[in-house]
Amino acid sequence: MLTDAAIRGAKDDLKFISGVGPKIERTLNDLGIFHYEQIAQWTDAQVDWVNAYLKFPGRMMRDGWVEQAKALAGRSGGETRLN
């Protein structure tokens, strides 16, 4: 698990991050990742680890998951998919 943060209230819909579908969202949840704020705070080492775990080298960087998560964490409800 990459973080020890507990689920705080309702889980965020991680599928609002471009490149995250239902399967990847489930995998992230299995790793303890439930909120945009968690992804927004990832270090380069954590990004590398998740890329390797998901077997999608470079995908998170190409799709800008951390940047999207930072934007979504600042929105109420994260209702707009960033593309």
C-alpha cells in the first residue's frame, strides 16, 4: 500500500482522471487510494511504483494523473473530467 490514509467520507470517483477506468480505479482502491488528494501528493517514486504495478510504463505521466488529481482535489465533487 502506498499510503496509510483511511477512507475519509465517500470515495472520490477516480474515473474522472483521464486514463483511469473502472479496472484501474478498483486496483487503486485495493492499494488504499480513494481520494484525488492522495494522488495529488504522490512523489516521483510513488508514481514510478504505481506505473510498474499497473504495468503501464509512463502512462501516468503522459495522462498527467497527478496534475489532474490536484485540479480535481480543489473542485467540489470533481464533476468535470479533465481532458
